[in-house]
Amino acid sequence: MHAINYDAPTTLDQAVSILKTHGENARPFCGGTDIIIQLRAGVRRTEHLVDVKKIKELQVLSFDAKKGLRLGAAVPCIEISESDVMRRHYPGLTEAAHLIGSLQIQNRASVGGNLCNGSPAADTTPALIVLGARARIVGPNGEREVPVEAFVVSPGRTVLKPGELLVELLVPAPAPHSSDAYLRFIPRNEMDIAVVGVGAAVTLDGDKVKAARIALAAVGPTPILASKAADAIIGMKLDDAALEAAGRAASAACSPIDDMRGTAEFRLHITAVLTRRVLSIAAERAKKN
Amino acid sequence: MSKKTLVEATINGETVEFLCEPRQSLLETLRDVLELTGSKEGCLTGDCGACTVLVEGRPVCSCLMLGVEAQGKNITTVEGLATNGVLSVLQNKFLEHAALQCGICTPGFLISAKSLLDRNPKPTEHDVRYALAGNLCRCTGYDKIVKAVLDAAAAIRSQGEGKAAAR
């Protein structure tokens, strides 16, 4: 790896000040499970890493039945998968965090880092999008909030401007009779990059779908909010015909590529299959809430 | 070249001060600066687990952590498993079960297995395989490693019972 400088500020103000001073040459650093590999391989270059793990706002994990979830950007995935509160209220986000890498990786990697890395295949990003999560960002010009579906702008690039940093993810409290789920397809049992990932959140009114969100990973240049796929089931009973319609609409929202993990045609097929399955799982969970 | 940083950490129970460059991984620091060469370099991408060490009791890939991040942390490497030159129960069980061939992956497996047994004294085979899933071995086919860890768990439990009975 080329020479770098390293700082580990303990407050947001210090972090923003260091990031601002170094502008495009600096980058926030958290679990390091992507950026250290990228720096070594020369696919990203930065002169200055700003370790954000010592900033207390980034380590918050708190849930309130009215206000919802505050998930600090630096909270490691292991804390999410070991949290009963997360498992109960956000099972889809929890399962997405739980299937990232090995225990060694989950002890370091964070959901915030997964988002800031900007990969279209990030597992936790669709899981956040379906929950209506917003990203709270601070920077030299103050604070702003961005819906997670607008955070990644192209592969590896996000809305973060030089000097800015992701502080936390704000997730609304789940509505009554709602739940979420995340499924991905990989060619082996565990520990691979998604060929397709699908997240869904469903709110039921009796046996009909009152509200739904569906989001997709690894089937386009960024994570995708598939609004038309959700529209296809709103007001409907979640029977086979409705699931088929949602699957077709989800496939239609994709613009996948052929690569070593799968062809575009295969990805379109799998997107429809996973959409049907993940909606069924989310709906089953929602019935119990 | 960026200037070296002074880092103070607890490694295998001893307070250690060392100098490292921010670009150096914890693995490089352990091996090249502190001469603790038990942790191995395999893939350098967090896939193989040969470099696994415990940081605050949690297994991490030391190739994906910077040496400077060790500041103030409590770190255990494979060198910390034996006591005064006497191998731990877990290490002895790896020998008894021939749970290694070339040995490159063994330090990482020992650390991941220790982390499991510290948390879960009575793991099932599934628990063992799950906890070791971040460690790759190209020689053994894993069965002997899994058996060694299960047997170590049983031996540690019976040791504990023996001690309890003696009291």
C-alpha cells in the first residue's frame, strides 16, 4: 500500500475539520474491510484516512417504538446480528448484516461502511432502502439527510462530498402488521458477493397489502428501489398472481450486466424468483406483528 | 513516506510499545515489527483467515486492520495461547487429532476456535463449523479440525468439572 496519513478524531467537529482540510485526498475509514483491499489493489487512492470509530455518535444503536432506529454509521455488523431488538423489529436488515462475510469480517464491517463503499451489490443497502431509511450526513456546511435509495450514485461513488461524513442511519419505527426480509442468491452457501439481492418490507391490512417497498442489489449500477414492483401488490391479496406480477415488475426495473457471477438473463430470472420469495417471507412475518 | 506513529497496545497480556507507519496492516506490524510471526499472511483480502487474531476478544483478520488502530487495544495472537511453553488444551487436541498438515492455516483456526470456546463451552458441530467458516484449509478437509475443537471443548468442560469437584 502507498503511504497514507491516519487520524482518529473523537468528535464530529474534529472529523469534519480534518476531512475539510484534506478535501478530495481524505476519506472516512471505519472497518477497513473494503478500503484496505482497494488501497492495496490501487483501485482507490487516498492520502489520508480518518478513522471514525472513536466518535460516539457513530457508535449509537438505539431503538424507540415511536421514533424508530438510530444506527450509527460505525456500528459493526456483529452488534446488529447479536441484537434481539434488531432481530425482532428489523429482521430483514438483521439478516442482511448477518450474511456479510465471516465472523472476522462482521466484527469489523459496518452497515454505514457497506453503504459508503457504494457497491451495487451491498447486501445491507436494499434492506435499508425498503425500511425507508435516511442517511444523516454532516459536513463543513452543516447537516443534511438523504434517503438511502439516493445515496449511491454510481458504482463506488456516493453523494458524500469532500469534507462530508455519514453519521447515522435513521429508520422509521415499523408500522403495525409490517415486517421486512432480505434474500440473496450466491453460487455457494455462504460468504460470497450477491449475484442478485432482494429486500422487501410489507405492511398488511387484513389479508391485503397496505404498503410495500422492494429494493434490489447487484442488478444495476446502483442499488434500486423497485417502486413499480411494490405498486403491483398494493391493495392486493398476496396470492400467486400478485407475487408473479411483483416479480415481473422487479425484473423490469433491473439493468444487469453479464459478469463472472452470472449473466444478465440469469439475473433477471433470479430477481423475479427472489422477489416472490422475499415478499412471502416479509408478509408471513408481518402477520405476526 | 508518512512518519511513523507510536502505538501502545496489550499483546498476549503484555503492554507493548511499537512504531509503525499508518499504511502497515496489523499483520505486517505483528510479523515485521514485533517479530510475532505466528499469524500468517494468506490472501490479504479477508477471505482465508490465516491472519486471524483476537482484538478485544473478537476474531478479526489482521490483514484488514491497520497497525495504528491497535492503539489501546487488547490483542491475542497464536503466540498467546500456550502458557510458559506448555500448549493449551486446544493446541494439544489439534496435535492429537492430526488437525493440520502444512500448518499455514493452523494459527488462524486456533484463534477462531479459542474465540468460540471462550463464548460457548458446549458447541455443537454446527456451531464449530459456523465459527470456523472464515478460515480456509486446503489440506485437512476440515473434519479433523472440527473433531479436535469438539474434543477440546469436552476436555475443557471436564477440567472445569474436575476443578469444581476438588473445591
